[in-house]
Amino acid sequence: MSSIAIVSYAGWAFLPTLVTGWLQSIYYGITIRAGDAKPQPGSPRYVKHRRRIHMTVIIVYLLYTLYEADYIIRQSGDFYQDLGLAPGVEEKQIKSKFRRLAALQHPDKIPTDDPIRHAAAESNFVNLKTAQDTLSDPIKRFAYERFGPDMLNWQRCKTIRDYLVTGIQTSSLPLYAGSTLMMALLSLTNYLQWGRFWRYLTFAGLFLLEYHTITRPYPSPLLTKIFNPILSKLTVHPPLLPFQLLALARKATFTLFIALSQLGNLFPHGKPTPAVTTSQHDLQQLVRLEETAKASEIESSRLLAMDMAPFVGDEQGTKELRGRVKEWLVNNTIRADPEVRDAMGRALAGRRRSGAPAGARVS
């Protein structure tokens, strides 16, 4: 995996959230007039806006990563582009093209006093020779179109079967075994449940596409009848080879998995709590409140009994204490109430003598 691909995958960890915050601030700066209150974080309106912006950012970043993967593939090139030929050409055309390119770009034509240009010419000539040798051999050509330049390292392979077995063991088997194990662990731990069906369906589709592409003796119709014709009509994109199609499909699949996991965080998880459960919770709270009130009443009675201990057996003292407590309640509770004071003031004003000066006593 290239460093660019690693950075692209790592960007999913923080870029969507970071860009969402920036875009939401810009959106409020444009749509809300100066002086108007902006939605506060955590409010329903703020959460709704943030969810929509975050979804848009995730989808745009998903499309960008696919474009980036395609750009890397185009920059890497292939043997057909190096020779300036279209896929499917015959062996005679390959050898004829190589001879013409070799006559024009042979390292002997570059002066030896320019070591940099000479070394570049030698490297280019070696690449052209490798391309010609690979595409001229039907077995190597079959392996190259399905597994890419990695097949150049499989020196012990002599037949198509050898290349298929080696390619599956070194490329396909580790990928699908590791991915299946990871998805099984996620299912057992109930993690990333949102979009699980689409994740399994996409993974199965990728497996079938790769199996069909690498085992057929002819290029996949999906490539020759759909992708490449569309690319040739709408863009200047060179035709894709089977191994390039598989690289894009793998990138799209695993990037989609990441996008689904992030989209799942924007939606509530689990089933809604039934109303019965809420009622039971409220009933428990009421029972606890009643128990607290009873405990407070018992404690208040105990404290009152302690305060009344000196008056036990003294009826007159008890009667006098009750009278003073009653008077205190009237003076400090009832009369101190604003509504009571207003009512008393209105009553006194109504009884005031006509023409009496303000503040005069009522007879």
C-alpha cells in the first residue's frame, strides 16, 4: 500500500469532522444576519444542520478517494500505455511497435557524458523490453492483465495454473480471509451494525467480480462492454485493464465500508424505548420521592419533640408557646406575602375618608 493510500485512509479519522465544523460555521455566517442568534450546539436545529453537512462531507470525500485511486492508477501506467498500444493487440503488432521505439529511444543514442539522461534512457529501454517480453508471451500476458506487475516477481510460474494459484495465494486469499475474519469479529461484538447488510452485499459482489475476472480466459464483459466504452466516449481516460479494475473495486469497497461506519454514527442506534418502560421509571422515582418525604417528616417530628422537651407537663407554657408561634407565622409569613400586602392596602384605601390627607389614620 502506497503512502498516499495510507494518508487517504487516515484522513477518514479526522477530516470529515474537521471540515464539517468549518462548513457549518461558514454556513451560519452566510445565512444568519448580523445580530440574529445562531443555533446553539446541542439544539435540535444545530444537530439537524450538522448531520446534513456531515453526510455531504462524507459523500464528497468518498468520491474524492475514488478519484484519487484512479489518478494513482493512471500515473502508474501499464505496459500497453508504455508501448502506445491498445489492449487486445496481436503479438506481431507488439513486436513491431517495440522495434520502432527501440530504434528511437535506445540508450546508445544518448551521449555518455550526460549520465542522468543516459541512466533514464537505460531504465526506459529496460521497461520497454520487459513490456514486449511480457505481452508477447500469451501466458505472461494473461497473468499480467489479471495481477499486474506483481507477476514479474513470480519467476517459478510456467503455466496459467501456476500464475493463478500464486496470485490467489499472495493477493486474493490474505485480503478476503482477513476481511472475513474482521467482519465476523465486528458482528460478534455488535459493532458497526448500521449498514451491515450493504457491507456484506458489497463484499460478496467484490469477491464474485474478482473471481470472475481472474479465472476467465477473456476480459470481463463488465470491463470491455461497460467501463471502457463509457470512459472512451466521455473522457480521455485510457482503457482499464482487469487488474486496474480490481484495484479500483477494492478501493471503492473498503472506502465505502469506512463511509458507512461514519454515516452510522449520525443516526440513533437501537430500538426506541417503550412507553411502559418510561412509566415504570417514573413510578420508581415517585416511590423514592415518597420515601424521602416520609423520612423528612419523621426527622422533623423528632427535632420538634426535642425542642418541646422543656415544656413537657407545663400546659400553660405550652399554650403560650403555641400562641406565639401562631403570631409569628401570621406576622412573618402571611403579612410578608406581596399579594396579602396589596390586598390589605386596597382594603384600607377603600375605607379612607373622602378628602382625608394621605397617611391619615382611618377612624
